[in-house]
Amino acid sequence: MNNGNEKNHLLQGDCRVLGYVRKGVKISRPGEGKTDYRFFMEPLSPIPPEFQEARERGYGFTGFMNELGYPINAFPNEEAAEAELEKTFGNAFFLFTPGLKNDKYFVVTDLVKEYGTTYINKEEAYLPIPVFGTWDNPLFDGDMDKLIAHLLAGKPLPGLGKKHWVRTEVPQMLVIHAGKDDSGKQRFLCLMPRKDKAFKDMHIGQGGAYFHVKKDNLTWAFFYADDPLLVENVVRCHHDPLWFVPESVMHVLKERFVPLVEEEEDKAEKHVLSQQVLDQTVRDMMGFAGGSDAASAEEKKTGEEPEEKKKVQEPEKKQAKEKKETPKKAKAPAKAKIPEKSVAPVKETKPVAPTTEEKEKAFIQRFIRRVRQRGFLYDERDLYNFHISAKSSRLVILAGRSGTGKSGLVRLYGEALGLTPSQVAFLPVRPSWMDDGDILGYLDRNRMLYFPSDTGLAELLVEASRHPEKMYIVCFDEMNLARAEYYFAQFISVLEKKENPALQLYNPSLEDRVYNHSDYPARIPLLDNVLFMGTVNVDESTYHFSDKILDRANVITLHQRKFSDMARLTRREVAPEVEVSADEYRQFRKDEGVVTLSDEELHLLDDLNAALDERGTSGGIGYRVVSDMSRYLSNIPSGGPMNRKEALDMQIVQRVLTKVRGSREQIGYLTLLNEENKLTGRFPELLKKYSQVSAFTESLRVLERKAKELRTYDYTL
């Protein structure tokens, strides 16, 4: 332990511990007229022996709420302080250094909040795991051959000091190295003993961490940063070179590991292979450059095998000949098939790749985590709804009052996809826009040059057509400031085409005569790697959408959270995410090709459509809407907060009720409040009739709002 501030008599430990804030606070009065509150931290990972007494007495490590950012006299009593603590930090991990103050109190120092997983398992023991290197600065410049050589030779791995580690009897099971694969995707090389459950020896010394393990006792595996097993269970620290892995998850991780060297059937034959052959096979197996390539180069140059290679191959050939001449024996039931060599055959295998469902689940969790880290406040169902809408329809429109984060949500989705600024275009709509030339550009026939609009949309769409492997986002910000039916006209017809959709910039017959046609071709293929989105505010300065727009879009009205929730927000600088390719995103999409709605769901839509047609009300439900609703329901991710019944409710709101607008005389029969202030009308009656299909909570809420507007204004939008 280190001597700290002598005035406070603080002794600080040389380690880091994972924990959480447990329930209960105690009032503290640091001075006259000053009130603070003491909170208690419960360790989840091993603690040093000298602090074990605190655990045995049932006490957690303690700290003060002003250390968490709360000012003195912030709360009237212990109950209010405890409620705030539970609301803000009840589901957060903390990393801290243990300390002993005045030889009496076990305290937390160097407190850091961690967002490692989606929840805390307070009944689980979390094991500390060292991580060497970073994605941008891997150990030994990414030379895994050198990394393993250091490990096997007992040489130190730099980057882990005593202040990060815990002197404990818990065995060390795993070593992790952060790096990237050939495509630049972030991944971890994980090394673990096979025969023993942990490394026989591990200690922190001068130069770094020392491990001891034999070559035939080492296993390895690659884990990618977005692996759901890591995202949902493992705490990956932001500032310390540590992971904390639940003990139960460690056994699941171990199943993905493969031996560096296969176990031999008969140890008596071990002398047959020289150490040189063994080393070379290990290098080949891990895909390292070096000996094998050098040997191949020498063979190509001379046309002969190197003398050293001939020598080591002779015993192998002799062994193969003896095996061939040996009579067959009865098959031993307990023995596995013997390989030709005592070393595993070369495999370019990786751990079992995650399924598409797991990849999508990991992406959604990344999206939610990104929102929280950037300090934004959204309902989680809105985030799921937005993702489902984005992948299942060509146009998503975010509606709601100004300042609810519509544009921010689009930006966050682009960040979660790992897109660069050049792959995302925000087009602030101008009231003067009258046709697509205002957003794309025009052809000057006198000079035969195409002049693109200053929106940059034409350039982005050309780039997207030439890079179908990348994702792009186009967002029309406040798209109803001008009449979308005018400037968006060409998009309206193109977005519904399933085969070879393309935007036309000018007459294709003129293309060869246009000097810059290589930069701006006459037709731009509109591929499915471009997501089109829009934001709208509904007020006196905007236009209303016609049915031709509403039929092609999911219109999402974001739920506004309570202002008191804003006190829980924290904003942090976050690193860019690994880019999601267009092929990966396409795998998230499901398109059955046919309508998969149940009979009851179809009957509901028939009855709603009949109600709209009952008095000649415009805004009926067309085939396109039904097909889009079916696709949306087919794309609900499993394991999320939204089931099919709730998703159907959202689709009724987004695809049907957006068309319920007009005067009380026109649509009063569809939704109305009676004298007792109860919701009545054809739509509420039908939703109640089909209650077995869905509870229609959101739909009834929207219908009630529209009924109130009809009562107050005689009109609803």
C-alpha cells in the first residue's frame, strides 16, 4: 500500500476493483451548515487480502456523494439522496482503487464509472483479465508471433503495472491482446491454458507482466469487438487495461478456443518431430510471416529444398512408411483418430462466427449504448422502432415538436453504423424548393456541363452507386418547409421500384456530349445501401404531407421523456465505431416476398379500410401499405422490448392513423369524445373488437389526442 495524504491518513492500495453502488446512504456533516451523504460500494471482483476484513464484516467501501458530482446540501434527507443514487447509478459499474482512511474506514479512490454491459449481475463473481495493447496501438506492432514467443519464453508483456492488478489467490485464466484483422475490424486475440485451468504463474514485475505456459498447453481464439457475448456480459474498461469477466461466462468463452498444438496420441513418438518443425507449424497455423515464406523463396530460387528442410523431413517420411507397413489393429473405442503428424493440421479457422440475429442484436445494443454515451434522451422502444423502420422501408420520417432530438437520432444512427461524415448528408430544406433540380442540380445545355446543387446530394448518390459495399444516409431536415410532393417528386416514384431504381439527372441521349458526364452520369442507380430519412415539425410554417408521401413512409412521432430524466444524462467523448458494411446491414433485412400477416390482422385492416370508406373519407389503406406493414412485422428483432402485438400497434399509428385528419364533420365518426369524456367512434370500436390481436395502447392514445383536437378546434392534423 502507498502512503497518501498524511493529513487524512490515507493508505491507498496498488490495484483496481470492480463494484457497484449498493442501496442505503448515511448523512454526513463535513462542516457547519453543510450536509453530504456517504454511499457504499460493493465489490464484484477480488480485493486485496488487507481489505478482506471489510467484506467479512459486511461493510462495503465508502465514498461521498459530492465525489459523484452532487453539490453539498443537494438533498433534504437520506431518502431523497438514496432515491437519486439508485435512479442514476443503480445499474452502473464502477472501477475504483481501495483505500484505508485514518486506519478505520475502507474508502474508494480514483473512482471511474464504466458502461461495460447492459445490466449488472450482482450475484456473479467478476474475474479481472489483463488486456495488452489497443486497437490503434497493438503490442509489438501487431506481430502476434512475437507476442506468443514472449509468452512462451516467460518474457514480460509491457503495459500492465501493479496499480492495475490485484494480489489475490484467484488464478489467472486468460490473456487478451487488442488489435485489428486485415480488413481493419477490431478484434481481440485471447490466449488461455488448456490442460490447467489457469496459468501456473503470473506476476507483475519490472517491464510488465510475466506468464509461464508451455506451447502444447496453450489455446487461442479471436473475439470481435461487437460479439454479443462480450457486449452483454463483459466489462471492458475505458481507461484501465482490464476486462472483468463473469465466472460463469468464462466457461462459455473457453468453448471457442482451439489448441495451438494438437495433443499427441503417443508421447513415445514425440522425438520424431524436431523443434524446428514444431515452430514452423505453429507459425503456419497462426498465419505468421517468416520461416515458411523464406523457405518457399529459397525453393523457388534454387529449385531444390533447403538442406535443413530435407533433414527434418527424413524422420517424418520414415515414420509415414512404418505406419503404412504396420498391420491394422482393432479400433480402440476410447481413442480419437490419430493425425499423420503429432502437430495439428494447419487451420485458418476462427471461432464460430456469430449468427445474423446475434450481429443485429449487438448492433442495436451498440446503437443504444451510443445514445446514452452521447448524452441523449430517447425511449428505448423508439430506438427499436426507428431501426426496424430504417431497414424495412425506403423512407423514414421523424415527427414531433421542435427540440425532441429528431435530427440527433439520425446522426446517432449513422455513428452506430460507423459512417464517416462523407457518408451522411443532411439537407436543410428551403421553402423555395420547387422541383428536384433544387436538390440535385441542372444541365447547362449551352456549355454542356452539369452543375450540381450545393446540397451535395448528387455527389453522395454517385459515390454510393460506385461503392455498393458501403452504407449511406440522406436526411431531409424539416422536409415539410417546402412541398415535398414538388422537390421530392422523382424520389417518390423511384423509391417504390424494386428492380433497377435510378434517378435521372438529365436526358441520357445527351450523356456523351456532357463534358463532366464521368462525374455526373445521366442516370444514378439508387441502390439499397442508401437510407432515406426526413424530419418534420408540424406548425403554421409547414405544409402537410399528401397520401402519396405517407403511403411510402414510416412516420414516427418520438415519445418525449420527463425533464427530470435529463439530470441523469452524462456526455462523454466516444471513439468512432467499426463501420457496418452494406452486406452486413442487408443481412439484418428480411423480405418474405409475400404478405405474412395473419388472417385476423388482415381482417382488422379490411375493417379499418371499410370504416375509412364508409363516408367517402380520403386516406384509405392500399396494397402497398399492407405489404410494407407485413415487411415491418417480419423484421422485428428477437429479444427486444417490442413483440409482434406491440409492433402491429405501432404500424397502425405510423401507416394508418397518419391519414386520419380533417374536420369534425369529415372524420368525427371515426374518433370522438362523448359527454362522459370517453373515447368512442368506429376506430376505437374496431380496435376493441380485435383486442386479441393487440392491446393497441399507442393507437388508442393517438385517437384520443385527435378526438380532443376535434372537440377543441373542430379539426385535427
